[in-house]
Amino acid sequence: MAVPISQMWTVATYVIRKKLSGEKKYPLVLMLEPLFRCNLACAGCGKVQYPPHILKKELSPEECFAAVEECGVPMVSIPGGEPLLHKQIVEIVNGLIARKKYIYLCTNALLLKERIHEFTPSKYLTFSVHLDGQREHHDMSVCREGGWDLAVEGIKEAVKRGFRVTPNSTFFDGTDPNMVRAYFDEVMALGVEGIVLSPGYSYDKAPDQQHFLGRAKSRRLFRAILSNRKKSWKFNMSPLFLEFLMGKRNYECTAWGSPAYSIFGWQKPCYLLQDGYTETYKELVETTNWDEYGTGSGNPKCANCMVSCGYEPSAVQHGFGSLSGFIGMAKAFLFSTYKDKGALDLLNNHSTFAAQHDHFVKVESITPATTAQLEETRA
Ligand code: SF4
Ligand code: SF4
């Protein structure tokens, strides 16, 4: 587990305070999108599809601070777009640090080496660098040759200067779990604090819809990736959420736990779907019909979703807000390797299959016997 004790303590006491106060719907992480503009155009991204007049707009530092103060979260994730293209990003980051918020600044790192001197290392600031696997896979994913090399240069510089860095990866259908495990070795050797990962998810606006993962495929993929873990791998995520990805736990969506705020306002119901906007977080919570969302709702837009913005808050609330969750987290710390013979078979069979085919094969295309043995999902 890579999350520093001070951050865990802040989140744990926040969850316990909310539980004691009886508040049912509260946010944990604000997804603050200060702009949608980016210097990449990844195939899976719905943000950069906006028309030019929207891409030119930015939230001001004051608008960012007002959103953070209104919802009162302990953590702020700043995706985009590319936040390093925002003219006042340093002011926004410094203002949030002054408010003692734990910030994950999500960047593709193309500009990280160039701009890193403008930031000051702090326990509150983490650069969350978009890296989708090893060099070839990442460059293909972000549609930019040389993207990996630039990002890695940025990571090395940030680590050298004493910043917290977490590579942040999204894996789509077709990902080779062996490649992902080799990628873990590679990034941990760069000196990063821990890894963040998520299954590919479907934006209505994203142009490449065919490679988003279904739930059953996600669980198979993450079981193969995250079982039989090496001690050197650290994850900057809830261990219960990782177990959820592996198919060991089931959670309902807690979309209000990671609300998204952008130039349009507070997005209903979550970071992924756009069913309208509200002016305040309070209005978002009170006017959204939450029963219409989450996999249990039958809403087809949510049917395959396992993403962290919906399900990691559920895992965090379970972990810090109940005895069973706390015991689950303690077990995850103590028995962190997750030995699993079936998952090894899945890796080995994938290697055999991949050796005979193109490297970019589908996870579900392994041998029928292994598929039957490992099919454990209900989705
Ligand atoms: S780097 Fe991020 S914001 Fe930019 S195009 Fe890629 S996914 Fe979208
Ligand atoms: S299940 Fe996913 S898409 Fe649906 S509301 Fe939750 S986070 Fe959003």
C-alpha cells in the first residue's frame, strides 16, 4: 500500500465523522476539470471532442476554490483536458495546498519536465501521470509516437525533485495482462509512489467505443493482472477496490462520492455520464435520482461500469466506515500477494496464444478450457 499515513488518516477521520453525523451522501474526491483542452487526442477520450469555443474556456482559480470549499472534500483530482495547459494551474494547485487538500494533478506529462520548476514539492501534491502500459502500448493508446518517452522523462524529473508521482493507467479490451505486469516492474523501478489503474469505460462522446471492457472481461483481466503480486508493486488505491476489480467483492456505485465540476457546473450523475448540470453540489445530491444509476439499477449506461469514480468511494467508505471493511483492509495488507493458480494459468495461456497471434489480442480469446475455469462473473 503506497498511500502515506497522513493522507489515510485524513480520509479515515473524514469518513468516520460523516458516519457519526449520519450524513448518507457525501463526496470523497472532487473531480475538478478546469479545462477540456489537451495536447493529445487519445482514441478513448471524450473530453477533447468538444467544439473549439468550449475547448478555449477555463475555470478560474476562484471558481475552483469555491467548488472545493462548497463540497468540503479531503481530496481533489484535477483531470481535464491537460491541466498543465491551464494558464493559472500553479495558482490553483498552490491555493488547494494552502487549504490542505490532497491533490492528484492528472497529466499526460508531455509538459511536465518543462513546467516542473513552477511547482513546490508537498505531501498534498501528487502528479498522476497518464501512462497506458509499456512504450509501444502507451504510444498506440495515446496516438502519439514518443509520448511514453516524454512522460517517463517527466516522471524521472518529478521523482528527482521530491514530488509524489503515481502513474495512472486505463486498460481496454485487448490488453495483454503479461504486458501490464511487465509495465508494473518498469514504472516501480522509476521510483514512483504507487500505481493507479482503471478498466476502460465508455463515454458517449468517445470515438472508439469497441474496445471498452465489459464487467466479466474486466474481472478476468484484473484477476490475471493483480493476482500473484510482486512485493515490489505498490498501489495508490483502496485495496478493497482492487479486490472489486478482481471479482472478489461486489459494490454498488457511489457516484456522489466523486462529483465532477467543470465549466458547465456540477455534472449529473457522475464524471462519465452527462445527464445535466447543477449550480451547487447540494443541488446535485438532492435533485439527482440516484436509483436510476449504478449496475443494480438496470440503466444500460451503467451496465458495464466498474470505474474508480463510481466504485472506489464505495470501497473507501466500506473500508473506513465498517468493521468488516476494516478487517478486509487489514487482511489485504497482511496477505498482499493474492496467490491464485487459475490466474497464473490465464497468464500462461495468454502468452501461448499471444505468441501465435498479433500481440494486441483480446483477453477473452484464450483457450476455451481456461475461459470456462476462470469465468466467475455475474455481469
Ligand atoms: S491525455 Fe487525457 S485528456 Fe488528453 S486526450 Fe488523452 S485521455 Fe484525453
Ligand atoms: S455506474 Fe458508472 S456510469 Fe453509472 S453512475 Fe456510477 S460511475 Fe457513473
